[in-house]
Amino acid sequence: MTSLHFRPRVPVFDANVEVDTDPDRPAPRQTRAALLAELDRHGVERALVWHAHAERRGPLGANRLLEEWLGDDGRLLPLWSALPTVESLAQIKALHAQGRVRCVRLSEPRPCGLPFRPWAYDALLSFLTHEHIPLWIGIPGCQPDEVVSTLQGYPGLVTVLYGAHYVHALWLRPMLQALPNAHLELSRYEPLGEVEALRQEFGATRLLYGSWYARYVMGPMLYYLHHTSLSDAELALICAGNLERILRGESQHD
């Protein structure tokens, strides 16, 4: 009888985990120990983590709350959240001066009506580009034309587009074509055969495994990737290698 037990056959570094300390939203992510247990259960060695309060209460406090999740074991790495404000940029710069910023996530500005345009974001995007810090951008809340036209003005900025769903399939290819330094995180990208199709068109180096746990469960995309036609070398890139390269500040063209 075939075993139902699954373990990944390559190292895994989750590119997108959302943590939360809100007592009104009970979930298995309420403690660091519970999150580590979930990683262990799925064979995930490390994860980038960001705090959900960044969307509800702003990035400044969320980044402070994120500190308690990090620890000294190197398993949970910070994905700091930012908005294009003086205070938020000052916080990111201070963390960077301490050698603690390897990546930044754009908090959702739409609730306050701020478009993703250079006149609002230049200070943040210029700093990240100059310091070779990659930027995570959530697909569900973005306007694709704004993302493409703005990021084309910062061609050296490495980006990770996360949370794409099958409803975004028609514009993801043109977006990746227009932005050679953009990568696609796969947590919700479920169209059958699309991972192989994107690998064929753009190469495995443009794709990242992420779960967006605990909004979604951690295992399905990881299991799915292990049952595609990806080679083990390609699987190793998607599950960890590409993220490690991005966090070293290397672009597609280095």
C-alpha cells in the first residue's frame, strides 16, 4: 500500500508566512512554538515571517511585534513591512543600519487611497534599490498597471509578487515579461499545469515556494510542486535556492 506520508525531498524555505498575536483571531500561529511545530510537520526548515498587524494597525507597531517571533535559531527571518512615510522609512533605515534588513514587504496603501506611483514611493523604492533590498508586493491588493509602470522606473529593484490567484492568470505573464527582476510566489497560484508552463517560459529561477500560512495551510502547494514535472534541481531552486539568492541581494542579471 502506498504511504500517505509526505516529506519534501529538497530543502524548503517558505517565502511568505503571516504571523499574528491578536487574541480575537485564534489560530495555530498564535505562538512561535506552534509555528515552528507547523514548519516541522511539513518539513520546512526556515520561513520569512511578517506580522498581520501591518495591515490593520500599520507597519511601525507590526515590525516591533515581529521581534518576538524571530529568536536566535535562524529559522524565522523577518520580512519587515513598510509604507512610504517618513516614519516607516526611518524605521527600515534604522533596522538596516543594524544589519537586520534583508527584505521588505509593502503594506497595503489602498485603504487610505494612496496609489502606487513614483511621486509617492520614490524615497522608499530608491532606498531599496540602492541597498539591494528586495521588495514583496501583494498581488490581491495591487493595481497591475501601477505596479508595472512604477517598477519599470526602478529596473534594479528585485521584487517578489505574492498571493496571485488563478483569477490573475491573464496578466501575470505580461507582468513578468515587463519586469525582468520580478519573481512569482506560488502560495495561491493553482491553475493546473501553470507552474510547468511558467517554468518553460521564464525559467525556474523566477518562481518561489511560499505558503502564506496561516491565511492558507502550509502543505498543499509544497505537495503539488513535488508532483509536477520539475526536476529535482528546479524544485530545489523554487523551494529554497531562489529565495536564498534574492536575500543575498542578487538580481536575475548578476
